[in-house]
Amino acid sequence: MAAISRRNFLEGLFDTSQNRTEVNTSLDEYTQPLNRLQVRHLLRRATFSMTNSVIDKYVGKTAGEVVDALFANADKNTSPIQPFFVNDVIKNPQNLSGKQKEEEAAKRALHLGDYNRELGKWWVILMKNDRDSFLEKTVLFWHDHFATQFAICDNIPAISMYKQNDLFRKNYAGNFRTLLEQIAIDGAMLRYLNGNENVSDSPNENFARELMELFSIGVGNYTEQDIREGAKILTGWKITMYADEGTPYKAFLNPSHFDANSKLFMGEVFAVNYEISEQNVFNNSVKKLIDVILNKKGQEVSKFLANKMYEYYVYANPSKTDQAVVGELAKVLLDNKFEIKPMLKKLFKSQHFFDDLNVGVQLKSPPETIIGMLRHLEYNDLYARNIMAALGLELFNPPNVAGWKGYRTWISTKTLPSTIHFLKEIINTNNDLALGNWANTIESSGDVHILTERMLELFIARPVSAERVKKYENMLLAGAPDYEWYEIFKNKEQAGQKVRNLLFEIIKAPDYFLF
Amino acid sequence: MGVGVVANLNIGKMSVSAFEPSNYAVQNDNILVIIQQFGGNDGINTITPYEWDLYYNLYRPKLNIPQSAVTPISKDKGMAMHPNLKLGPRNGMLGLFESGKLAIMHGLGYDNPNYSHFRSTDIWLSGLVPNTDSEPLRSGWLGRYFDKTKPSEKTESPFCLQVGQNPSLMFLGETGEKSIVLEDAEQLYNQAKSVESDKISIGGSAYFLDEFNYVNQIGVEVNEYSKVIKKAFDAGKNIEKYSDRPLSNQLKLVARLINGGLKSKVYFVEHTGYDTHSNQGGLDGAHSRLLAELSEAISAFQSDIESLGHSKNVIGLTTSEFGRRPYENGSMGTDHGTSNVMFAFGDEVKGEIFGSHFAFLPFRDFQNLWFDTDFRSIYYEIMVSWFGQSPEYAESVLGKKFAYISSKGFIKTTVEDKTLPPPPEVPKTSADINSPDNPLNPKNITEQDTFVLYPNPVPGNSAFLNMRLYVQADLTIIQSYVSGQVLGEIHRKSYQPGVHNVYLDLLGGPGLYLLKIKVGKRNHYIKCLKI
């Protein structure tokens, strides 16, 4: 069995002539049963961490079956256990005095600081445990797309950040319209882009500008007039974190801050010919604004989103040839009235997605490396969150509203050595026995060839040359003949030491940083 | 590298191949230190127009730096320095100016400015001003500069060194990164030991190879350069005392590496926090604190470099991605603007003021200033005068040549070049509604406000009134029959001067009506046909 699978494993290895222009651009379904390499390709793009049992489950199934299963699993898990602090409400310390004031101020500090880090830890755990669905990877896409930082002048409370994350999770592959409508009155976003300071007397254009530039249409496809009018349409929304100042963490309308004049946005009149109530303003201003954007700029929006998703899931530096695929995906999005799931399903089941040219070409972001390792070894989840922050991806704290730059910025002269350094720290937190026991969870790990192959499969996307396989096997054997591994492996502590050496060698490889 | 990256860079009409290393990128031992004031520095409160009433009364009624606090640096030009710019060794940046080592360069910007933070940052870092907003900017000016290096002149040291976290677009060339990013030399050295340091050949598709080689190359460079950097760090020292702030610490490391013999041409440090949309504050505010840190860091660095004996070969430059608007906003801050002031420092810069205060430039629209020096003039001069390149070399990096600032340039060795194109033209009239030259200024207005109703005839009840108001006024619109009989008031609101589109919901059925528009004390009439 080992021999056969290694033949599969080396498939395509010597095909070095392929050029990007030769990529299969068809979005038609790939109907062949998936081999191990293809299952791994799909799982890597869908999740942050793989296990052999999930790979085994899907080998031989069709792309259609596996993709449907990955979405069905995601749909089932959109309501995970909430962070412990979500129902912990506070009062405004300014309205209190004495000991009460101190207590509430201390609580407030937790909500603005530590709880945001706890929230990162909470998400790390979800990412780590999600190895069989599209959910967490897609939630991170939305966090990057609607980038909101908790660490601003006056930090955003963790519950607001959580609620935003929950919005992304509940709508992970839902309708883009809903996401746009809801993000416009999202508590964290209202704080982050000054929506709560956007008042009729002096409109703040911050959110309106980014709504068009970064969230929906893309730079250059709207006018400054659109931004000014858009800002007026979005006036009046507020958010509070205090229980004594309304319903905390839920957006509400302050009618006296809402601009009741008519506005002209992209040629559409926004008349305020209704009673100014929260529901009416949401329906006739916010929802209508999104509606006008999606109607008038549907082509631009679908292209913008399809392209961004393509870069996230397939390849971050698409060529002209790929643009044709993106164009077709945009059409699927538009035809489905901005429902996202049909487009993603089309993409992940397609011949294009499974083309060998798309395998192993993405650069790993910090969650790809860190969560990918964390899944297998013991490590503190909060520290893992901190490591990812040190490597440039701090959960709930992107560098700015444009999100993470991604692609090659993940691997720089700064991050490459520190990623390896931190991975070693994670590996070294596990003693020899623990590593040996982990290796033992891999089926047939008593065969040195299979164990090496399985470990490489977990961490490296494409097949490696026979010569390199030999080198890696030798990290385990240390000169012993291959049949002796079975004996060596009986002593888990001794085996663990060798497994550590192999892991150290794997995380150095340039293709370890690709997926 | 692979197909996608090899593509020629098309700057304007000129095609620059990244693979024609026709010149040497390293002509001399001169070093440039760049301090990026990230977020858009408010130049008006950095160098204040201290004798200008409008600064205190009109533009910055809340956020001005009081006249009594500033130090005048040019009575003639009406310029003074923010008081915090005298913090640091030997009187800070003020001391540098007084000893002729600080160039204060006014009016830098570019045409058709982009107000997006990210886009404008990319424009400054790339040194390219594209015709359209959507054209991607994929390389930086120094990245392209070092793209042209011949393989034979590759030194042991990285071309550029960035102290901080994130690689800047400035150093990204068509053929890859031209810089090393580090925070701590020892740490880099220790961590680099476990990076794959061999160049590996591997099979696979073109794009996989492209990315594989990219990562592999980073590893090779880290390994190689970390040793060189560690060596320089161990051999180097600091003499001057620096304050314990991030910017000071970064520059301290730069001085030590230079002293230790690192041959990098460009060092880059980042000072963050300048995006002061709100709570910019006055003398005790956030912006003032940033200037204190800036002055302390720059003056300590310059003093250190002098004491260490490198000041003939090191100049520094501050850059920021845009200026801020003259008018303060309603949230105690200032918004993204256009034109700005930039500093250069060192023994080899001309310790003068270039240009008049940029705040005196006319407005290009209601909010933003014109510029009178293209920011790329500075890049161009650095390449020609400081790095000793031919004008053609500099032109190939930027796509064209640029006039030196005030035609003489800010570097001592710069020779005036009459063949350079002229500086940007600045229109005479200001679009600032309060400017005395602006024909739209209410004080200059002899003409009346204008009103156009559209569509007219009006189908149904909805119409728009397009109006240009020259003074702030309370506006009332009353609809009546042509006979004069009033139907009712249809609009009432106070308006600022400027162009407005007012939505009107008209009364009555089809027919001819009069709209009486009362603006302050004046009345205007428009006929309107409803169909």
C-alpha cells in the first residue's frame, strides 16, 4: 500500500514546464474522485489545520460531495460556545462614585483590554478545532474584509468585537447584502470608523468612504459627491457599552442626529418622507443605500468581491488568465443576487480549483503556520494568539481598515526567522514522549516511510522529491536501516526525539511556507 | 523570477526594464536615513505661520499653536517652530536649524491628490503618480533604484535596512525586496541560524516555483545579512544619549550600525500616530507629543553621527504621505490634505528654508491647498546629488526628471541644472471661500446667488434645486400660483456658502407655479411648470 500511495505522491513531480497561461480556466465541476493530494489541497484552502483522519475520510469522494459536506458542517457550527464575558454588562463609571466607580472602571478596563485578547484566544480554539468545514477560514476573510481594530485611541470593548465576529460567522456564506446592511450599524464598526460621530450638523465621511472604497465597490468607481451624500444618509447611529445608557452593544438611532433632508446618492433621491424611527431609518436609509450601491454598481461590487475571495482562496497574485475565472465567479455572484455560497461552491468544485497549477502556491499567513501546528501539539492558546500578533496577524486588531496586506508580506526577512523561532517554541513545549505519542496517532506510523509521508503531507502541500524524502526519513532513522524503525518506535520517548528533529527540518523548508 | 514579476514596469510612456542593469546603484559611501511620519503630519502646526491672523482665527481657532509659545525662525517668511522642536540635545531641531543643518522644505505634494490614506501612502512610497486611481502600485522608488544593480556590485550588506515590523513598499523592487527588516540585531542573528540558508532547486509549476524561490531567497538573505548586521552591531557604538522612546531607539540602532561599518545605503525608521482626525490637541495634545519625540530623536541622532565621525556621509529626511487640511474639523482634529512641509538634516544639507509657508498657497478646492514642489523632486535630487547617479538613471526610476526644490536644491553639492523641467505651476486664484482673491468670497460678491430647478417642467412632485450661495444664509422657499396666491412653504434651512442640491417636494397638481426663494433678505423667483 505504501508503494502505491508513494507513486501517487510523486505524481506530477517532474512536470516543470507548466506556465500560468496553461491553467484550466473552466468552472465546470471536477468530476473525478479526488486523490490524496487533491483532498489535501481542498482542505488546506478550507481550514487552518488538517488531520489524517479527515483526509482519509474524503479520498475517493468527488469534489461535489466533499465541498457540500464542508459547507454542511460549517452551517451546523455557526453558534459556538460564547466567550465567558459576553453577558457581563457594566455601568458608566462616570455616572458613579466611590467604590462602585472604581469597580466599574476596573471592569471597563478589562472589557477594553484583556477581554479582547481573551477573545483572540477563543477564536484560536475555534480555528484549531475546525478541520472539516469552511467556517473559520471564511470568518477570517470577513474580519480582514471589514477590518476593525479593537486597539484605537479609546479601545473598542471586546463584546462589540465579539458581536461583529458573530455577524461574520452567522453570515459566513450568506448574502453580501445582509453583511453590508448589518456592518453599517455594527457596534464595533460604528466606533472604529466614527459612524457614531456622523451627525447631521457635521457629517463624518470616514465610514461612507471605506464602505465604497474598501468594502463594496473598490477605489475609483464612485465620486466624492457619492461619499458626501452617503455619509449624510448614514447619520444618527450610536452605540453604547454601558447598561445605564440604553441597551448596551446594540446600535440605536438618535433621531436628532439624523439628517432629515433629502439626499441625492448616485442619482437616487433619498427623501425623508417617513416618521423618523429607528426601523424606518434603517429600512429607508441604510438598506436603501446598500440597495442603490448593489443595483447601480452591481458589476463592480461582484467583481471586487469575487476577486478578493479568489485571492484569498486560490492565488493571491492572479494573472490575466485567472481574471477570466474571476469574471465568471462575479457573474455567478450577481446572478445569485449576492448570495455567496453558490459562488464559493462553484469555485471549490471547479476544474480550475483542482488544476495542479493552483496547488501549493499560496503563502501561509500566521494562522496557517501557527494553527496548523497547534492542532497537533500541546500549546497555550493565548500564547498562540500572541505569537500570531508578533508575526503580523493579531486577531481583532488588523493594522488598519484596509486589513492585512497578505501575500508576500507574510514572509519577510523579519517574519521568516521569527516564524521558525516560534514554531520551535511550540514544538519544544512538547516533550519527547508527547511527540512520540502524537506520531503514534498516525496510522501505520510503525512504517518509517508512511510516517514520513504522512507528516510531510500535513505540512507541505506538494510532493517533495525522492531525494528530500530520503533526507527526511533519515531524520527519523539517523542512519539505521528502515526496518529498524519499527523497533525504535516501540520506545515512544526515543521516537519522539527523532520526530522533533524531523519537525525542525520540515519547518525550515521553503515549501513549508506555501499551501 | 517568474513571468508575472518579470514584466516590464511601465511608468507613463517610458518602459523601464528591470533587467537592464546599465548603471551602478552604489557610486559612493553616502547614506540616507528616512523617517516616515506615518499617518500624515500636520505641517501647519509643525512650522506655524505665526504672524498670520487667519491661522489663529479662521483655520485653527481651536487647534492653533499660540504665538507666545513658538520660536520664530524667519520673520520675513512669517514662520516659527513648534516649541517642542527645540527638545533634544543642543536645542533639538531648532538647534539644528540655527547651526545650518536643517533644511525646511515647503509646499511638497502632487497633482490630483488622492485622499485615501492607503492610496496616498502608496503614491509617496512608490514615487509614481498614476493617471487612474485603480492602477496598482507594485513597487517602491528605492526598490526600483536598486533593481538596476549589477550582480557584480552586490555588497555584503543589504541595500536597505528597515527598523521595525513591516516591510515598506518603498523598498519593493520589480525583482523583489531590497531591504532587510529588523527590530533587534542580536535576535535576528540568533533566529536566522535556523533558517534554510541554501539555495534549493526544485521542480513544479511556474507559479509554485516563483513563490518557492521567493521564500527560499528570503531565507538565504536573512542568513547572509544577519551575520553582517550582527558584526556591525558588535563593532559599532553610540556616544550621544537618546531618550527611551521607540523612534529614538530606532535611530540609535541605525547610528550604531553605521558606526559598525554596515554598508547599507538607506535606513528607514517609522514614527507612527500622525493620523490626527480627532483629539489632535494643541500644545499639550497628541500631535505636539509626536513632535517632541521627533525632535529628540533627530537631534540625538545627528549629534551622535557627528561625534562618531560619519556626518559627512549621512543625511536624514522626514516624509509623510500627505499633509492635513488648513481648516480644522469638528472633532478637534484635522483631515487628510495635500501639500506639506518636509525636513532634511545633516552636515551636507543646506540649512535654509525653501519656499514660503505652504499654508499661504492658494486652495485648489474648498478644502485643500495647491503644492509648488513635486515630492519626487526630493527623490530625484537624492539620486543625482547624494547617490551620485546620472540624471538618466534617476529618470528611469521615476519615469521623468524633476526640478530641484527652489531650483537650487537642498543638498550642498547639488549643481543647478537648467535643463530640468519647470516646477509645477500654481494658479493665482484660491478656491478658499474665505480668500480675498476668491471671486466666490462673499466679500467679493457683486453677483447674486444662482438657482436652477431641474427637471423643469417637473413630472410629478419631485424636483431638485441646484443653487450656488455666496454667503451663509437662512433659506426659505414658498410655492405660489402665478396669481400670487400662496400654496405653502416647502423648504426652510440654513446653508453654508457653496453649491447645494436641495430636494423639493412640490405641492399642487399640474400647472404653472412660482417658487419664491428667500435668501437672507433677498428674494429670487423661479417659474416652475408641473406636468
